[in-house]
Amino acid sequence: MENKFGLHCFISGKVQGVWYRASAQDEAVALGLTGFARNLPDGRVEVKAFGEKEQVLVFYTWLKKGPKFAHVEEASFMECPWEDFDRFAVK
């Protein structure tokens, strides 16, 4: 992969119990990304995604909106060092 890029994001709002992580997994897989999405005890969702920079940025645009029943109030964006994952997982 020539243009490796890593994203570390925290999403807040109504993002737990609305299929946010499963929908994020579907989007990530469709974009060819690896990484994970997991719920945090404070109600946020944490996402790490790795892949081609353009695809990761498309994914970030999706993360800021989320699935139908989500209401994203804030989505942080931090570039992060590359990590090797074999797939995109829901934790």
C-alpha cells in the first residue's frame, strides 16, 4: 500500500445502541479499511481505521454523520501511526 494512513477518532452524541459500530464496520469494509470500532464507558465510540488516505478520509466523512438513527454531536480527527490489522472489527 503506497499511501498508508491511520485515523484515530472519538465520536460523541447518540452513537451507542443505534447500530453505529456495525454500520461503521460495513462502511470500512466497503472502503477496504482495517481497524476497529468500540463503545467506551462514557458513551462515546472510539474508531481506529487504516488504509489508503483518500478512503480513510471518505470514511471520516461518514463517521461524522453515522447511520440513520445516530446523532453525532462531535467527531474528533487525529492522524495516528500505522497499525497492522487483518480486518475491521467491532469490539
